[in-house]
Amino acid sequence: MGQSAANAFRQKLEFSKAKEIIDIDSTTELPASVIPVKIRNYVQANYPNSVITDWELENGEQHVELNNDVDLVFDLNSDFLRLDD
């Protein structure tokens, strides 16, 4: 029996009760298709040697973790708000 995509890429998805994705965790770079364009562009411009490994929607904010353990917070329009502690 083959591995599921989640196991092959070591990605974990979490869904809300409304069946919307609210959390994506990975041990490797997340696919570009799951990250909003404005967030991808911000990361590429400001952290060119890093990749996004985690994305989470929480309390009306998008939280992004990079492979260098930097945590970034964006609003729902994908505008940068702050670094997260």
C-alpha cells in the first residue's frame, strides 16, 4: 500500500468545523499554491534564503513560520503586521 501525500511530504492539515483549512504544518517547504501571493512575495523579498514551512489562520490573522524559525503575522488581506514571538 502506498503512502498518503501527507506522509510522503510530512504535511499535516487541520480543518475548522466549517471544513476550511486553518493550519498547514510541514517539515519541508509548503507548496506555493497554498500560500497567498502577497505573503509569498513578502517572504521572497524580505527572507530570500528562507521558505515557508507552516501557515495558520488564527483569530483573524495569518501566521507563517519560516524554516529559520522566524514567525510572521499577516492580516486577512495578507498585509504584513509584525514578527511573532
